[in-house]
Amino acid sequence: MIEDKKINKIEILAPAGGPEAVTAAVANGADAVYFGAPSFNARIYAKNFTIDEFATAVKYCKQKGVKTYITLNTLVTDREIKEALRIADFACQLGANGLIIQDLGLSQIIRRNLPQIELHASTQMAVYNLAGAIEIKELGFSRVVLARELSKENIEYITKNCGIETEVFVHGALCYSYSGMCLMSSVIGRRSGNRGRCAQPCRLPYSINGKTGCILSLKDLAMIDEVKSLSKMGVASLKIEGRMKRPEYVGAVTRAYKNAVYSSKNIKEDNIRLSKIFSRSGFTKGYYISDKGPHMLGVRSDDREGEYARLLEEERRIYKRDYDFFLKSIEPIEINTDIDVNNAVKTELQGNFKKPDKTKIYAFYNSVLQMGKGVDLTDKCFLPAKELIKLRNTSSEKLGVIFPRIVPDHEYENLKKILQSIHDKGVKTAYIENIGHFKLAREIGFKIITGIGMNGFNSISIKELNKMGAERVTVSVENSFPQIRDIKPFCELGLFAYGRIPLMITENCVLKNSGNCSKKGCGEAILSDRRNERFLVLAEEGCRNIIYNSKVLYLADKLNEIKKLPISFIGLYFTDENKIKCDKIIKEYITGKGTPPKDFTRGLYNKGVE
């Protein structure tokens, strides 16, 4: 049994995909529960709540002394912002303790209109370094949910220096890509993880270098034996993943971690029990202990009978009476707003920006070897820092530097020195993909352009990125053309107009796991799925990977449509193209005359995502 005496302030935060899971979490000792409103949450396919159940859940938890955090952690379009703000206001009125947010624009309109409620930065914001956490603090968030790829040292460093609460995932499913930076489900199936509809393509079999299997499917995380360590370093909240999981699972995991706060006696037994209720070939804590590799991979067992059924029945008995009480407590309720939502949104959209007469062309290269005569036809060319320093003449105003997508704290200072030297030689523009890049870019003095990794999905998000220092913002590739037309430009807007869309940014190196790594470093490989779609995998800084779409996005024959959008520049992104191919593509986008390649895509611009 859990002792009544509170001996530790660390919070056990349990998931709930529906009312039954709420009562399971509370009955088993949760200090706080997080669950979604009927819309705008990152687990749309969970059971979720009706409005009446949602209101009852918040009230029920308050009566039990349990905090509630409401997930509004998806990207929202311009036409959805009012409704999302209404739901946030409704949650405030009910007495919810905080909102978990991904969308930068939504977070700031809530902050200005509902200052009384806490804002928690979702793991979908991909905060993985101290600079990102500090940026989050300055944006008014009181807590940051850290990326799941961090080591113990990284977590401790951020926690002790960021000035706001940190929340760490301790149990449950692991995504193969950094959350918020994964586009695989949306690009190949229109079901966006950033919109709460991930189809989990990472759990399917793939082939690479002659090896076939579920090589993108990670074991579930289990850190029950690290509860004391996380508490000592000052982490505020231990988060259990599982809004798609059964209530019995929620109850069992919550109780095990709550008990671990007080005693380490039964940790081994609890871990065995939890693995029987749900696991994928066992558990892992590989990122936390900096032990990455193929041993982190795992799949779910098909054995769902026998002892499994008995365990679920045992768990159900613990909370059944509470759930019956909950059901009897549900009363009809209407959403009313205390704030003028229409005026709040209208105020946010005030501002003037005149789109330039000429649409500029920016080229993004992976290597100096790709740069040919086409460079002279572009308005700006970008290269990764390690490639840019190879150029003898780096003072050209036309050049810009591409930041690595992931810059953890132990790599931060070294990169800063390299970038400072590049800036000193005359390169004054930086292309960044993460909130943790802003501070570094501003300190050095770069003019900032944000890429698709910043999820510029609506007008207010773009306005906030501009206020943070971005002179130009690339709109999300998950926007449709009609949605882009709705966007009010507060600065120059860019469009990903050519190239292989990056689908995953991975910390666990696919290339190394498949044996495609040498002393010279990782190379490249092709990842094939069941339909024989061939995804390019390239090495990224720090033994990470980028998995690119199998098809090249091509729009050179659609320039007239692009001109109707509030777009000031188009980006041409080259991955494995040679110099001749790069030059050819640049000419086609200048003239508007060209033939799409044999295997190409229009991306999500025609239909958008679900």
C-alpha cells in the first residue's frame, strides 16, 4: 500500500484516454492526470471524452485532490484557433491546472487572454537542450516536457539551469523520431502525428542492407528504478505515456511508479508485472543511460491470454467502484466562454506586411559538390556548417548556414565556435529548424530563417516566430494551399517547393544498426517498406539520421499557383542529387518549364492532412 505521508514532491502524472482511465489513475495514486478535450489533442483515436465527461473528469479530480492537465497539443489552422481558444477558456472555468500545448501561436493567444492557467510545452515542441527550455520559459510556459531522447546528464543539466519545471517521460511507448519532427505518417498516409492522428508506420517492417524486420520499432520505456535519481536532480513530474492504453494498464503503471517514490523494495517485481500487462519485447532505458543501438528495438507480443487476462481483472477490481461513481456524476453541460474569442483572434491578426514583387529562389545543398552554375541563378544558397567551411570564399552575401537539426547541450559550445567563425567570415544568415536554435543564432548575430521543423502552421505562430527573431518563416509542409492562403504574412513566408521531405529525425542510428557505419562515419542507405517504397537515409551530425521521403516533391510546373499564395521565397532542397541535376532543377523553377520526374509527389499541398 502507498503511505499517506508525503515524503517527496515529485509528481506522478498518469494518462487518461477516457473516463474509466481517469478513475483508474486516481484510485492508484496519481498526483495528476492528463487527458484530451474532445478535439485538438494528440491522441484523437483514443476513446476520449464527451464535453459532459470532460467536465466531470476535471471536477472529479479536484474533489480527490488530483491535478488535471488538458492536452491541446496539436497544430491548429487559422480557422480552428477560435474553437481551440474556447476550449482553453472552458478548461479554465472548470478549474483545470494547466494546458499542454504544441502550437506556438495557440500558446501565446492563450497566454495573453487566459493568464491564470499554466502552460506546459508539449514534447511535440521537441525541446532537447537548455537553450530551448529557456526560450520556452521566456514565452511564458511554466513547465517543459523534455524530449524522450535525452540522457541522464542532459536532463539534469536542463533541469538545474532552465528556471522552470521539467517533466520527463518514464514509462511507455517511444517514437523512433523526435516527436513533433516526424512527418512519416502524414506524408505517406495523410494521418498527421502533429494533428493527433499518427498511424504509427514506425511499427511496420522495413528492409535495409539485406536486413528485414521492425527496425524502426522501439521497446517501451521503463525507468521505475530511476525514480529516486530523477527526484534528486529536481525533475518536477514523471510522465507515464498511454492515452491509447487500457484503463487497467494505466492503473497498474501509476501504482508501480507511485510506490517507487517511497520504496525500492518491489521494483523488480513491479517491472515484471508491468511487462506482462504491456511491453514490446521487454523494456528499455537506452537514451537515458546513453546506450543506443539495435537492442532498443522491440515489437508487441501476440500472447494476450492466460495470465494477461487475470492481471487485467485484478486491476479492474481496484477502480471499478470509483468508475461507477464517476458515471453517476455526469451531468449535461454547455461550453460558455468568459472572453471575447472573436475580438481576441482579430487583435492577434493586426499588422501589415507587403509581399515583395519578386518571389526569390533559395537553394539548400547537402554538399559543396552539388553546387554548380545554378548557384548564380539563385537569390541565396545554404550549406551545413561542416560543408560551408570548405569554401575558400565564404564572404558572399548569397551564402547562408544550415544549423544541424539536433544540437544537444554537450555539442552546443563546439558548434557555437564553428558558427561564430563562419559569421566572422561574412556569412550572416542562418536556417534553423528547432526552438533550441534561436538563442544561439541571435547571440552570434545571424539573420534567421526558420524551416519546416518549426511547424509554421498558422498566422499567429508565424507572428510569434517573427517576434522571436525570424525575419523569414517557411510554412509547414502539412498545410494545404487553401490553408496557406488563409495565413496572414507578418514577415516573408517561404514554401518547401522541391526535394525529398525529411520524414524522421532519429537519435538511434539506423545506419549504424544496419552495419552501414565505418571509422569514417555513417554513409547512406535505402530503407524499403512492404510496398517497395525506397526511403533515403542520410547521416546527420552526432551519429543521427534523417529519413527522407521516397518521392521527390516537384512544383516547377505549378509556379502560377504559388504566385497566388502569400509566399515570398521558395526553397529547393537537394539531398542526393548531383551537380548537373541541381542546376537543371534550379533552371526549371526559374523558367516554370520542366517535366516532373518519373516518381514524384505534390506533397500535402493539394489535400492537406486529416
